[in-house]
Amino acid sequence: MEFKILTVGDVVGSSGAHYFCKRLRELKRDHSIDFCIVDGENSAVVGIHPEQADRLFDAGADVITLGNHAFSQRTIVPMAEDCPYILRPANYSPLSPGRGWGVYDTKAGPLAVIVLQGRVGMDYTPDNPFLRVERILKEIDAKMILVEIHAEATSEKLAMGMHLDAKVSAVFGTHTHVPTADLQILPGGTGYVTDLGMTGPRHSVLGVKPEISIARFRGELTGRYEPAPGPCKLEGVIFTVDSGTGRCIATERVMIHD
């Protein structure tokens, strides 16, 4: 059975969350999507609040993933503890709230989602994601397995894809907010892309007002990041998986905007 999984790039700010909610149902219908994974960790620009998570779920998200800003908004901690459909990086400290992977029932059988955070160039250095995912895979009894690698370095993301080729259905990168042109199916049958992109303001620097980012790069004193105004976009990838083998059989880039 062909099973279509939509993976959506980092949602930035309330406008990005609103645009995701506005476009998702139509997107799922038009592409016959069976399951949706969205990185929601920047819905509050930095972090996510429970009410924002509720909105993403109500719009049709099946799983919300978090990255290096997982707990920047501490209000999400109780929800992350209680809700199995919110995942923070699995290679965080075992004392961290919540969980880093889950297995979910679908019409095509169990589907596992694992979230990892890279270590190159990140503010917080977690456990080795390569070793951690090896241990997790030994615990999973599912053919369909999706792995998100939330990382800065493209080399680290690509290495993870190669490492997991033939072991999982797809590996997709997040965090850098810029869609990459390397969407592919690796030799062992694993779908791969270095970065999904971003869901949020189109005329921005990674979702942020350009003048704030420019001032920071110029060395000026700046305040908090603020989301840019104006029209939004939604970026992601659809991975079509053979549920019988767990192999990816098709990939499709998603880029929509008003």
C-alpha cells in the first residue's frame, strides 16, 4: 500500500502558524496525504505555547516536532510530558521533559517518528545523535520510520541520511529554514532532503524582520527577534512510502504561497 507522509518545515511566528492552519486541509486533500508531521518549535518565534500546538493539531497535524528551542517557552513543558504526539529531540538528556520518538497507529500499520538534534554549530550539544538513533531503532517494530534531523550543518544531516539509508523510510532536515535542492531517494530506498524549508513570512530572513537580522550581522545592538510582516509561504516534502517494505518510492517538494 502506498502511504503518503507530508513533512512541513519550521513554522515561524503566529503568521506562520495561521498560514499552516489555513492551507493544510486543502493540501492534504489535494495530495491524498495520510499522515502529517510539522516542526512547530518556532511558532512563538522562539519556542511554542500549548495554545499554538492545539491550533496545529486542530488544523490536521498528526505529530508536532521540536528542536533546539523545544523548551524556550516553558508553558509547553506539561503538554510535552502528557502528549505523545509532541516530540523533542531524542538525544536530549534523559532528564528532559517529554519524549523523542513515538510509534503511531495508521491505516497502513505502525509508523514511527524519531527526532534528533545535531551537534555541529548548535548552542546546546546533546548526546551523539548517530549512536542514539542506533539504540532507538533496536526498540522499534515498524516498517515505516521517519527521522527528522534538526541541525545546522548540511554535512551532518547528509551523513545521517547516508547512515540510515535502507534502515528507515525517510530522513529530513530542519532548522536552517531554507529549502534545499537535494530531494532524492538514496540507493537503499530511504527518502532524503537536507532541509524542508520554512512556513512563515516570505519576505524575511528565516522568518525574522530583515532589518533586525541585518543589524545583528552589522554588529549593532538589537532587541528580540520579531517575525516579519506580509504574505507567508509553506514549504515541505511529501514522502510516499510502500507500507509493506517501508521503502520510499516517491518524493515531492511542496512550496505554496499566496
